[in-house]
Amino acid sequence: MNSMKFRRTAIAVTAAALLPFSLAACSDSGDTKAAPPAAGDEAKTGASTPTGDSMTGDQPFGAACAGVPKEGAGSFDGMAKDPVATAASNNPALSTLVSAVKQAGLVDTLNNAKDITVFAPTNDAFAKIPKADLDKVLADKATLTKILTYHVVGQKLTPKQLENGSFETLQKGTVNTAGSGESYKVNDTSNVVCGNVKTANANVYIVDTVLMPK
């Protein structure tokens, strides 16, 4: 009887002594795989997104993005809900462009287009053009339409595609893009100051110089 009690006690002690080691082993085996990064971590680390976009990921980028309203129809969230001409009309920095689009009768054309990219000149970009020349262009619907449609590409372009790209525009000319990260140029003259802005039917890259078709 005493011998059986002794054996049971010895087994219990041995089991109690081994239990922590077996639990530790289970815990270690579960940690061999690194946890997947949380959403948005790739932006912090600079890792590329699954779609192959640049290090900016899928978010707007550029110094001028700070001037976009934080709330309302002109904010990034607001613009994403409207077609491109309507979205641009809610952004104060694009008021001259919007006036030109209206003057050329292109509002419906742009709003009804599917999957396009618009290189959108800021008010300051239009201000670089001498006033007499700008007024002349604004009064000539055919020339104005030619210039504005030169800013539109018939596909949604990602930042990655802008790194070394050449794209046909709706005007049937070609725009060339180059750059990386958050720095891109169009036709070697116009800088993207706020890029990858989404609207309901377009990707918008706000630029600091009006593009002129050759």
C-alpha cells in the first residue's frame, strides 16, 4: 500500500516538473513565424504594395496635398465620391482649371469618362502663363479643348507607372513621365505636387505647370 502511494506521488511530482517545459516548447513552436504586418505598416517601412505601386502605396502624396481641405467635398474622401470634374470644382486650388473645363464644354465628357488619369494644373500653374496669352486661349474653344484634353490619359495610372512612362492622351498626343517615390515630372517641365488623388472615375496628379501639346 505504502509502495503504491509512493509511486503515485513520484509520478505526480515528475508530471508537475515536466509540465512547464512542455508548455514552453509549445509556446516556442508557435512563435517561429513572424506575425503579418498590420495594415499600413508597409507605408512606414517603405515596402511595396501587392499591386506593385511605388513606396507611396495607395495614398495621395506630395507637398501640395497639405493644402487640400481636411473635410467636406473638397477633401480626399469627398473627391473620391465624385466624378473628376465635379471633384475638381470642390478643390480651391483647381478653380482656374475648372473654369477652363467649363469654358471648353468638357464637364460632361470628363465626368462620364471611365478609368482616366488627369494631370490637373493648379491656379499657380495657369498664373505662369502671361495673362494676355491665357485670355486668348480661354477665348478659343478649339485651342482650349486641345490643351485640356492633352492633360487626360485614357487609363488610371499608378505612381509606379509614372516612373518611366509614355502615354497617349485624349488629344492624341503623348505625355512622358519620370521619377520615383514622391517625386515625378511630366514632360520634364511640370512637377507633380500632389499625386495619386482618387475620384470616382479618375486618378488625379496635380501639377505645377500647364502642359502644352506639341
